[in-house]
Amino acid sequence: MTILAVFRSRSETLAFTAALRNLGAPVQAVNTPKEAGVGCGISARFEDGFLPRARRALQAGRYASFAGFMRRSGRSFEYL
């Protein structure tokens, strides 16, 4: 299942994406869905099996703009 890491900062999204890649997770920067309610415009997309690595990447970095994780629910996304 697809997970999005949503940020309020484009630069933090890109830094997080790089950090997650360094942990061996396939991740992409994608458009943030409107359901997120944040304005940065991009999020990090990865599969749910990599969520533990994503949590580690968050703990290791300073991501003040992190808004939360979203999971696909039908045709839209919802916060975990």
C-alpha cells in the first residue's frame, strides 16, 4: 500500500527523500494530494513496508515541517 510523508516545506521533503533513499528505500517525490491540507505541493511516496525506515529517517533528521503520514484509502488519502 502506498504511504506519503507530508511536509510543509519543499526543501525538507527533498532532504527526507534523500535520507530515505540512503536507508535503501525506493522513494519518490510526488504531488501532495489536496486531502493533506498543506501547501508545499510535494510529498515523499513509498510503500508501507518501508514505514519503519521512514520513521528512522524522521528521527535522525530535523524536519520541523513534517505534517504526518498518509495512506491511500480508496481513491483518496487519509492521515494515519
